[in-house]
Amino acid sequence: MSHSNNLEYHGEFYIRPVVPTDSADLIALIDGVYHEYNDRICLENYDADLLEVPRPYVDQGGAIVVACEASGKISGVHAAVPLTDKPGSFTFRRLYVAPQYRGTTPVGKMLMDWAIDYARKQGASRVEFWSDTRFQRAHRFFAKFGFKTDGERRECHDSWEPYWEYFFYLDL
């Protein structure tokens, strides 16, 4: 496989920008994660951005990337977008890693390192985001990068059933 300026290699995995043809694979990946929590993807509302990737992220001045195996199979996804109402702040979205890559591969760390580095390079001094309260393993993962939560929660009604999210932040 040739090395391109758009690829970041990390051993047997690499990161590349999302392209429109990734939409179906991202929908399958994220729906699979939701199913772990007895939920499903909601393309009519919260997850509609996945039908038009990467446009919703690029149009907001951000980026969305995937981590892939050497074969090209997508193993995870992550996005970083500036918060227009909070200059100098970014939000992270769409950090999902397929179950077989969690804990035993560098995929999650690669994606989080990419997002933090991307935000810094764009001049961010802070990252903040919301994460589903059910994603407890992910919350422990965030803590390893220094993300903090003050316990603030919000109720969301943009999917099939209401759900709750915790607020996380990191000063860069």
C-alpha cells in the first residue's frame, strides 16, 4: 500500500479522511455499537449526518476520519468540529470503535490522539462533548486522556427513545 499525505500509519492500522462511499460502513459500525446497548441507529434524526459524510463535518470547519486495517476495513471513526458559539473550543463526535478492536489494538487511542491533535492544530484551547451515559467503558477511556466530567447530564429526544448524556471537557 502506498503512503499518501492523507494517511497516518500506526503499525497495522492507518487513519484516513472519511469519503462519501464510507457512509454504509459507518452506519453499520455505529448501528452495531448501538445494538450492544439494545438501541438502534436513527437515520431520520440524530444519525442523519451519516447519510452525507463527510459534508456535515467539513461544512462546519471540522473533519471526520476512520481508522482502518491494512486491508482497508474500517475499524473505528471519530470527528472533531469547532464550536461556533465558543471560540477556541472544539467538540468531538462519533467516536465509535468496533468491538473486536477495543482494548487489544491501538484503534481507539489513535482516533483520540488524532482528534486532540487536530483540535490543537486548529487553535483550540478546549474540547468539550457529550457522551451517552450508557457508554461507561468509553468514559473510563476518556479519563485516560485527561477528560473530566462534572456530572452534568442532559436528556436527549433525538432518537427512537429518550436517553441521557454526560458532559466531558479537556483544557488543552
